[in-house]
Amino acid sequence: MSNTAEADQSAAYQTVEAAVRGQLAKALGGKRGIVEAALPTAAFTLSWISTEQLRTSLIISGGLAVVLLIVRLVQRTSIQFVFNGLIGIAIGAFFASRTGEARDVLLPGILYNAAYAAAMFLSIIVRWPLVGFLIGSLSGDPTAWRQDSGVVKLCSRLTWLLMLPCLVRVVVQLPLYLGNQVAALGVAKVIMGWPLQVAALGAMVWVLARGRTPIGAATGAPAAPAAHEGRDT
């Protein structure tokens, strides 16, 4: 991103809270992105419950992901979320092909959430909360936000909230994996996917709505003019 684009993006927000809300909104991808990210796993789970055939279930879920990807390409819209689903199925298929166990299709998701939760926890402990880098993306200096202790505390609270869904998924899904409860694990993965993430982001938005930290405190730039106040809503 050029310096001019960074300045324009920073000027679009008057407070740190508004900036983070804007970034989180982009991360969700809208209702369509949420559905597309979950559909391949849901298809695999339903197919497994119906047939208990690993190969058939992988073909159905992978084929659905490919169809969704093609539709996106034809429409020339963002492929981010459907591509994530396709990659997830591909990695899961690789794991399962090595062991012949259907449960291993869902193992990468558990490992991902465990690693992500550990990384976020470590970032909080060392006072470099990962959410801070959302703020850092608004300026040419990705670490300027650490100059304000209030911003660091805000980002730490937000990182805790972002970490909780990952931690809950591991706590619930790992015992199901170890117990070889494939159907229950698949259902848990779908239910605890975007719905749980949306709940966490809702809590983050509530925290953000309560504060008004000037954007200049985090980016080292002057606060945005009052004319941009409407962007906070």
C-alpha cells in the first residue's frame, strides 16, 4: 500500500475503535462469505453420516468447493472465503489419505485453532497483541500503536476476545477427535465455526463502541477531522 493510500485510509477514521471496527467488518466477508466457508465441511459431514465412505464424502465436499470457486470466478468477485474452504478440504484430504481415518479430515482445523490461540496468547503476554497490527496497517509504521499504553490495553482485550473461539473449539473438538466421533466432530466444526466467530466479533464491537481513542495516538498521525465522524457508525 502506498503512503498516500495509507494516509487516506487512516484519515477515514477518527478513532482507533472505528478503525478496528472497519477492519473486522472486512474480515467477515458478509453473509455469503460465511456460508461459503462452512459449506464444504457441512457437505463432508452430511455425506459421512449418510454413507460412511471417506472417498465419497471427500469428492462431494471438494466438488462443492470447486463449484463455489468457479461461480466466484465467473462473477469476478472475491474468492477469499470459498478458496479458504477449498484449501481446508484439500489439507484435510491429505491428512486422511495418509491414515485412512475420516476424522483426520477435520484434524487440520483443530491444529490451526490450537496454534492460533497459542500465538494470540503469547502476543498478549509479550505485550504485542495481534489485533494491534490491524491498527498498524493504517500507517507506514506498523508498530507506532505501541507508543500509547491505552491502545496496547485495548488491543490486548480485543485479542483475548478473538482468541476465545479458537480455544473453545479445541476444548470441545479435540475430545471428539480422540473418541473418533466423526459425525459429532463435523457438526461441532460447523456450529462452532463462523457463528462462534461472529459472537466473538460482536463482543469486540461492543468493547469498541464504548471507547474513543484518537487515531493519532496509535498511528503517530494527527487525529482525523470531525468531517469523518459519520464513518464511526
